[in-house]
Amino acid sequence: MDVLSWMRPASYFIFITILIAPVLIAQQLALPPTRAVLIDDPVRDGWSTEVISQAAGKQLKQLGALLTQPEPVSPDVAATLVTADFHSKPLQPAQLETVFQDGTVTVRRMLSPTSTVDDDPETDIVSVLGALRGRYSGGASERAELKIVGITVLPTSFETTVLVSLFGRTDAGNLEENSTWRCAWVRRDSEAPRLKTIAVEAYEQVAVTLAGPLFADCSEAVMGHNAWYREHLLYSTVYWAERLEMIQGSSIDGHNGIAIDDVDGDGLDDVYIAQTGGLPNRLLRRNADGTVTDIAASAGVDWLDSTRGVLFGDFDNDGDADLVCGTDDGLQFNENDGNGHFTLLGTTEMGKSAHALAAADYDNDGDLDLFAGIYFPLHDRGTVIAYAVPYFNATNGGTNVLLRNDGDFQFSDVTKLLGLDEGSTRYAFAASWEDYDNDGDQDLYVANDFGPNLLYRNDLDKDSGEGRFVEVAPAVGAEDRGFSMSTAWSDVDHNGWMDLYIANMYSAAGNRIVTQEKFFEGDPAMREYMQYLARGNTLLQNDHGAFTDVSEQAGVMMGRWSWGSPFCDINNDSWDDLLVGNGNLTNKREHDL
């Protein structure tokens, strides 16, 4: 079937929708509106571990404040956080192994949790905090973050696993310290818990010998001369959601992509920014002086449609970058004339809410084919008709599409024909092509938000083009099942086989809760399954087409709430590094994550 033969010109509609958040939550959970705001109440729901964790978190917050205050640590104040018999080994291990060093960055790690225990003397809380502060200029760190990610409760005591991140200036440059503490506490019914001991389970130190930061924000220098930079881009997603999203009938998620390519043939890469409904998409042409100018209007691509995924690719083989946009209307195809001016050829309803767009010549016929991973199932314009159910293994998402390029911007839907309908409704968030098995054709990895990911091995005959894609993720060890947001391929170990990094969601609260017997009580297998969902990012090492999870050994699990994760050789040493973008909308409650 020729998909684009029935494409229609883009049209614009405006819907006015009034949504009251508590009511929506209540409807989703089958609760009365008045109870919607009470769904997170550890005391009422009997989650004693969370109640205790919150109390300990308040104490750790005060401890962090002592690490960043300019004044010396007061023994009287410190004594309010610990027991009278508090003791601890030094929290900066003396014996560290250098694991990376160049002219600017030195990374050192703790040899083992027990490598220095016998030799180091135990010390009091003031001395412990003083040692942590003493390495920084002014005797204090600039930032101290302490977060509880695990808890074990006993009758009169408990233990917590705490992630600790410190940052500050030194005489030599910048210093960042990341640790895992095992903290023992004593608790009393009417008093705040007190720290009894702290033990370091993991430690990493990153020293940067620069007067300033390793990276500097150049947004103002690059974009500041444009009025839209201050009038638009400097406002948050929340700001625009309150003004635009409800009018457009779009969901408040901020899942909007970017694409980079040289659209006008001047040898400089340009950037296309997708926007939520009601805001114009931006095409930023890079100027010779490093600044950018928005040419979206003159280029014909300043669309107001809510746009998710965007992709540049030479789909007509004329040597320039064409543009595909995944809007709530469908896949929008824009042909480039070679000078950065685009013509809208039409929009196909296939591909509504396409978060994941990936192009490759899967059939080796010389042109780019297109995969569209569809997140939400949509009805009409931007109306979500389903939620992910169940949230750990959902199969009620949008339907993915594989479009074969037949030339002259004519595409055929070959999804079912080639076997990519298997697992195609799993809330696809990202997708990437790569020849993971080194057999000369492109295979496809699909990262899903609410369930296992998919790896489709390309079994098409190279001469006849006949055959199918076969889903092999479980068989080859590539079935990562976190809440996946992005994928990236690289031969990180230089063994000739492409390895895979998957950005997922790391949740401190999740890591605390999913280890408790109350969680999926009576079902330890499901509890273990859920622990995997909260653990963070994944690195899969490829050895002759079989993958091994080396995330923990490589130290790449902690990405916070990760979205994008490209490989790039930052320091030009021929080894690919990882850049992980993270962040999430959050409230300002004391215990909000």
C-alpha cells in the first residue's frame, strides 16, 4: 500500500479542553476527586519504611548544610544529628586507585570497601565533617546532596544506603566526590533518629585542573541576539503548559525532540527544535561566527502542531537533508530544495505521536527507509485514549510503523509483512538502527517506556529482499526492561562489535520501596523484577552478537532521570565517552524527588 498516496495537507484545529489535575488522577485511579491528592500518604498506607526514611532524610539534609556552610562545624549542632557514641572511619579513603587521567581530568576510585578499614582510625562527627570540608577552598563544599536509596528497619534501629555527591573549588581546580554510605541509626518514638555509624561502601573522586568549569554554558552567546530566545526558550515547560497545552489538547510531557544536520549545504550543522502545540518549531541556522538565526518561517517549517520526534534524512537521494516530523496528526514529510527551503508533501495518519524516528537502508536497495516508534495511542488530535497498563509491562501503546522507501517520497507500510508488528504497541520512546551481529545489514533496537525493550534481527535476504525481522532481545541478552528513554551504540571496548547503552529512569524512592516485603507482598519474583525497573541506566557489552550486562562494573548506572545518552569522544583519545541528559518536572515539597 502506498502510504503517501492518501496524504493530505496539514490542517490546524483548536480544541479548548479544561482539565482539573486532581480529577484526572482520580478518574485514572477510580478514586473520588477528594482522595486524589491523598494517594501518596506513607503514614495512612502503612509504609513505615518511608516514614522512617523521611525522618532520616531531614537529619541528612542538616548534615549536608553543615558541609556547605562557611562557618566551622559547631560540635553542639553536629551532636543533634548523632548518638553520643557515634564513630566512623574517614569518609575520604586514603588509598585510591587512579582509573583515568589526562591533562585536565583525574578520576580515582576506592580500591574496595574494606581496603583501608583496619588501618584508618575511627573518629567523631566533627572530625569526619571537617575532613570532608577541608579539601575545598574556604573550608566548605559548594554543593552537598545526600539521598536515601535503601533502608532496612529493625525494632529500635535501622540502616540506610545513602548516595552522596559533593562539589566545590580547590586550589588546583574543581573537585567532585561521589560516595555510597551505609548509615546505621538509632531511633526513638518521639525523637529524630540519630546516626550511630557511617561506613563508605563506594567512593569516586573527579578532579579537574581548570580555573573554571569543564564545560561552560554558551546559550546566551549563541542565541542571545534573537528576541525569541528570551521571549520563548528561557521559559520552562511548566510555564507554557499553563498557557498553551490545554488549549491545544496536548499532554503535558515535554517529550519534544531535536534534529541536527546541514540543511543549506554551507558545511555547518543546523538544529531543528520540536515544540509543543501552539509554539512554532524552530530551525536554527548556524552562522559562521558560531551564533544561530531562526529561519523556520522562511524555510517553511515553523509548524504549530504539537511535534514529538523529528529527523533529518536524505529520503529522495538528491544529496540534501529532508525533514520528517512526528506530530499528533501523523508523520509529516518535508522535502528540502538543497538550500534549506522545505516543501510539505503531506501528512500520513500513520505515526501519530511518533516519539521515536529512525532511518536506515534496511533492505540495502540504496535509499533510506523509516521506522516510527509510536508512544501514545491517539484519537483525533492529541487526545490520549489509554494509559500504560500495567505500568511495568504495558502493551496498549501506539502502533509502531516501518515504512519502506519506494522512491520519489512514496512509502509502503511493511510493518506486518516483515514481522515488526510483534511487540509493536509498547510505548516506544526511542529507536536506533545498527548492525549488531556484523552480517552486513541493519538491525533495529526499540526502547520502550513501560516494559521490555525489543531487538529485531534483520533476516532479509540481501539479493531477493525476502525474509523477515525476528525479535531476539531475550535470546541474545538485550531485553532491558527499565523505563527506557534513549539508545546509543558504540564499540566501547574496541573489540569490533557494537555495544549498546540504554538510558532509563533511576528512582531513589523506587529503590527504597521495591526492596520492602510489603511491596508485592508474597511475590518475591515480581519484587525482584520491579527492582530492576528502578536501578538506572544499562550498558550491554556485545561479544559476537551476544550481550552481557556490564552496567555496574562500568559505573554507568546512575544517570538520574535520563532522557538522552549519546556517545562522543569528548577528550579526543579515540575512546567514546558518554553524555547523559537528565531531569524531570518536580514540585517543591520537602520530600519531593
